[in-house]
Amino acid sequence: MLFNDAGHLLLVRTTYGDTRRFALPGGGVRPWEAPYQAAKRELREEVSVEISALAFVGTYAATSEGKRDTVHLFKGLTSQQPRADGFEIAEAAFFPLDALPDHLSPATARRIAEHRGEQDAVPHW
């Protein structure tokens, strides 16, 4: 969960899967990386921003597409404007939490509701 100086949240639309859905940026952890290093790398590669004040939020179990994944969620800050890489990311923009786009992914909607204190944290992504 990457926030800008105004407290707006970065959301992305991918070039694969349901391309209408906005979601939190993410990506894979390489075998030699710690999850926090992967978070920094993925943001740099996919939306060309650096993250500061990186803090661990939680670990979640994901079972979409018939496979089991572990999702490590972090939050942080940036003062930079995102630029979609055009390869994996079609669109990247900051949104105020009270003016989110339509078509949020269900997992993203849950994480935002948890962040805002509107629901208790759940262990599944």
C-alpha cells in the first residue's frame, strides 16, 4: 500500500487478467530476496517509484487460480508520480481513499477496509 504526500493510495490496472480491475501493486519474491526487497524492486520496475517508510502490514494466504501463494503486504510513502511500465502495468494512479475507482479487486477492497478500520483483518488475500 503506497501512499503519496496527500495520503492518496496507489492503485494499478494490469495488462493481463481482468484488465478493468484496479488493485494494489505487487509481484513475485525472487529466491534470494527478502519480501521487503521484492516490494521495493517491484515498485521501481513496474511504476518507477521509490518507497520510503516501508512498514510490514501482514502476511496473507492466497488460493486463486488453483495455486497456493503467500502475500506479504507492506505500506510506505513516496513523493514521486507513478509511471506505468506498459508491459505488466497499463495504468497507475493515486486515488483519495474517499474517491476510489470502480472495479476494485476484492482483495484490494478488503485491505483498504482493514486499513480504514472498517473491518477486522482476515488471513486470506
